[in-house]
Amino acid sequence: MKHSVPDLPPGRPKADPSSPGAGEDREPASPPFLDRGQGGMHTHSLRELLAQAAGAGHVPWRTLLKPGDWLLLLAAGVLVATSYPLLWRGGTADRAIVKRDGQVVTELALNVARKYEVTGAIGTTLIEVQPGRARVLSDPGPRQYCVQQGWLTRANAVAICAPSHVTLQLAGRGGRNEAYDTLNY
Amino acid sequence: MTRSTIELPVTADDYRIARYAAAAIALTVAEAALPSPLPGIKPGLANIIVLVVLARYGWRDAAWVSLLRVVAGSLVIGQFLAPGFFLALSGALCSLAVLALAQHLPPRFFGPVSASVLAAFAHIGGQILLARAWLVPHDGVFYLVPLFATTALVFGAINGLVAARLLAMPAAIPVAAPAAPKGAS
């Protein structure tokens, strides 16, 4: 019972594998991924995937983006851009808090240059304030750590002159002081 | 030298998930070799596979692939139960939760790129929240949010484009189970 199939083009494999016509041409009737044998299958997925991903211009990239995608990318970009000033604004300080033994001695606004003397446990500590920054100018402490720290510019930065029990701390706009739970001697 | 062997019934679903998970794990391992300027900033190439699986086989398979990738990938690179593992797990769970919602976006307007970007943000969000709650119990981690968000946007878009392109080629990845799984365990 040998018959050809006249109504199909000669190059195309026939869909029905039970028909004798399909056995004549060797091309697989099923999709190629279903027709693979057992060997080497597991090595194929990644290699093919990478090859396909690198393969040049099957589909133009911009056709892969739908209108909603553009919209979402735009919204996400705006959101990300606004997150920079929003989250990095906390760095600016607007006042300096001087404490002795944990008690606030004075609060100095950081908009005018001035100097302030505070009497500590072992002598006089001199605080210098300039617009946007503050420092311990001099301190009688033996190791001068708080003096060598130099200018403090960011909110919640702190210089501690431990021997004289004096701290200089900058505070930000929020008015909250949550950087440290507590500062003690 | 056990006499009895335990035969676990392996379905075609299992083979498919295992194959995709293997591709995802390979990408995880390859990516672990890339230098990163900051812990947590990496392309997340394995998520391409998750997106492809989500689009082709639905959320359940995507969840399997994603979580298998996290567990097995961390085993391979020696990070299992290390902090990085929990960060990755937290990120994967969050992004799966978001993908569960994102898959209901109207497909006419939203493609894989939207899903990818949303999942990338969820990924980084889950990691930062866990880091804040557990590893770095201080609000200072949120200073890194803009950087993480930027990389999430960039890599989310790129991964989404790659996934969209893979999805545009129906036979890019073999999906069938081996014909006769002899001796497979």
C-alpha cells in the first residue's frame, strides 16, 4: 500500500507519523526540542540559551518593550532619581550641640561663624563654628583626639573630648537625634 | 551497598523544572565569579530563567526554579546558610511575591521587562529589609537604597529584555523529558 501525498508540498514533513509518507523524508515532524534523544540533553539548555541570547538580531530589541513597559521604566527611573536627594539629604547639618557630662551646654546654629568656650573637667575647650561645619579648636586633653578630628560637616557626626567630658555633635534638619541611643562617660 | 532501591516517580514537570533550575544555578555560579563593587550589586542573571519559566509555565514552576536556584546555587558556591544565602532567599521570596501579582498585569501592555523590573526592586527590597532587621540593625543601610535601586532598575531592564527575547523564540530551550530515564535518581 504505497501512496504519496499529493496535496502536501514536497519539502514539508507530514504531521501524521503513522502514515507511510512521513517515513520517507527524514526531517522531524515534531518540534526539534521534542525530538531529541537522551544523550546530551542536559548540556544543551544553558549553551543554547546563551547562544540564542547572543545571537544577532532575531527580534529587534525595541519591539520587546510594550507601552506599559516604557511607562513602568519611566516611573521607576523617576522614583530612583528622587530617592537620591530624599535619602542622602540627611547628611547636611544645621546646628552644633555642645554637651558636658551629657548635659546640653549650648546649641549653636551653623549659619554664622563664631567661637564658643565651654569649661570642661580639666580646662577650657574652644569650639569653632563656621557656616555648615564645626570643630573643636583646642582642648586641654593629653591626646587631642577631638581636635585632630578636624571639621565635622555631616549630621550626627560627633567629636568627643573624653578627658574634659565635652562632646561636640552636629544635628540635622529633622530635629531628631537618632544616630546614637546614648552617649555616656 | 543497599539492596533495595527507592523509586521516586519522576514526572515530566520534575524534569522540566530541574532543567531550568540547572540553567539558573549555572548562571548563579558564573555570576559569583564576577567582581562586585558592593555586596548585593550583581546582575542577577538567574532571574532571566525565572522570568522565562514564569511566562511559559506559570508561577508555581517559577517559584520552584527560583528557590531551587537559591538553595542549590548557594551550596555550589559554598554560601549555604551564610548571611548571603538568607539575603538571597529573602530577595527571592519577595520577588516571587511580586511576580505573583505582576503576572496578572494586562499582557497587552506589559511584557517581561515590567515583571523583571518589579521583581528586581522586590529582590533588593527584601534583601535590604532583612539586612536592616538582622545584619545591620541601623538605618544607615538605607543610605545604600539609591545605589541598589539604580542597579535594580538597570539590571532588571536588561534581564527583562533578555527574557523577552528568549520568549520570542519558542524553541530556544529544550523542555521535554528524556525519553527513557534509566538509572536517573
